[in-house]
Amino acid sequence: MALWVLRESVQVSQGFSSSRRTAVLPAIYLQLLCEVAEPFGIAPADLQQILGLSREQLLEPDRLVPVAAARAVTDYAFSRAGEQGLGLSYALALSVTLHGPISLIALSSSNLLEVAQALERYCSLRAPAINFRATLSGDFVLLHVSYLRPDDPLHRYFMELLLLGIVVMTRQILDHPQAGTEVLIEGPEPAYFAAYAPRLPVPVRYGQAEYAIRIPRALMEAPLRLANPSAAAMARELCERELQARRVTREDALTTRVRGLLAQSDDRLPTLEEVASALHVSTRTLKRRLQEEGRNFRALVDHVLEARATQMLQEEGLSVSEVAYRLGYNDVSNFSRAFRRWTGQSPSDFRKG
């Protein structure tokens, strides 16, 4: 499945080797796959046999399963189901309560904007190969979703699952319709989509330039019925602890080394080729290994540029054009577009705020 988490495993499937740093996910995700796949002619027992776990074991609250096992089961299910919309079926079966402290954030936040901000920060805890970013576009908020493994044969399956899963679970925490919301998906509309369209909570538009969810800003800012600031704060603290634990277990990871090289530069940031040379690997290897850790070089560079830009814009005496020049932009308009992409607002509006 696409929703995996890195944590120290306490209980794992016995059919796959594991270690304290094995990538794992809650077993309940796999039990849900067993249920969703059955109408496609796939016996739950076949999937459970691959995992080496019974239904009762998959339902245990603390049971964790290695990602390798989860991927093996997913590959098998997809090969048997074929092009029939397994991702959409899984999305329709999702519940907002399945995802631990992230679920609590979704249920207790003041509005959907807060939920989007939490997803942007904590999405990697459940989907390390996914980048999630929210931007403002007039009266709408765009939730951009990108998968860092575009060559994955199950790329569309994961993206349909994630995008439609988000709107399905959003419907569960709203007390009013998702009017004006639509899902944008790259590529042509598949033949199986027509059978699912009447059951989906919002319109889906294929053939788009990106994977995203477009939501009216008014809906994003509307108060949620279960808002509870204390519970939301507690849930964020739990997510921060999990995030920190993951960073500790991966303190020697390539991502950390790349971040360090980028942070060391005082002016112009090093290129991909320069970083690869410093780490004594090829650019191809660097990109592949970053993808394995759920990251990409461009996103790491953008993170550094955004941090430096926001800091400089808060300093007195620096014009927007000077900030752009110091960050390596020869054209202030290019810098402004990049800054809006990072923050959802222009450099001038950020400074005023």
C-alpha cells in the first residue's frame, strides 16, 4: 500500500525478515486490502498467506507489517485485479480513523486548512514517497500531491487511492457537502472510471498537468464540528515525536548528508552534480537513493531557498530584488513565482504580513 510508516517494529509478519529500522506500516491497512480485493475475485486467504498472518493477527491494534511484505501483497492483488479500479475501491473503503495521531489531527483541527498544514508536515510518516503541498490560488486552495517514483508500474493506482481517499475521508469529518471541490489526475481517463464516477464524492478530471485536489477556500476555512484545540495539540505532539524518532533512526541517511551540504553553502547552492561529486556517487545514484528515502533533490533545494528567503524578507533594508539576487535569481519575477509556489503568497504580501 501507499501508506507506510518508518518506526521501530514491535510486531512484524514472520514471512519477511525485519530489523529495528525496517520500514513498516499498520497491519490494518493490509486487512482492508484483503476486504477490498475480494470482490475482484481475490481470496483474502491468498493475501494473508503471502503475509504469513491470519485475519485475527492483521486486526491486532499494534501489529506492524514490513513494507516489503505489503508491496508483495499489493503487487499480487493488482496483477490479479488488473485494470478494474482497485485503487478507487480502496479509496472508497478508507476511514479517517485508521491513521493514528494523524487521524486525531484531522478530527480535532479547527478547519481543513489546519488539516492540510498537518498533512504537509506529517504525510511522510505514512507515505514517505509522497510530497504534499498546499497553495492558495484565488478563491481556491490547491493540494498538490506528487509521487517520487513516477516509473512505478502502480503509480496511478497509488495516486488514485491517495487523492480520492483524501476526499472520501474529508467527507467523513464535514457536516456539509464538498461543493466546488474536484480532483485533478494526470493521464487519460481509464475505462473502469465510468463505473466508479457515480460513487465518488467529488468530480474527477483526468488529463491534467498534475495530481491535485482543488477546494474552495471558504470550505477550507469553514469550522469543523469536532474541533478540539487540546486534542489537536496532543496529536501534533505525538506526530512530532514520531517524526523525531524517524529522524533519529535515519540520522546517517543520505538525505541528512545532502541537507548538510546545502546548508553549508553561504551563497549559491551547489548543483546536483556538485553534491553527487562531494558524496562520491553518480547523479543517477544520488537521485535513486534520495527517491528510496522519499525525497528528491529539487525539493531539498527549495526547502533551503524558502527558509533563506523568508528570513531575508524579514530583515530591514533588503528589497525583494536584492533577496532574489542573493538567492541566485537573475529575474525577480522568477523568484516571486517560486516564493508563491513555496508559501502561497507573493514576497511583498509575506513582508506585509
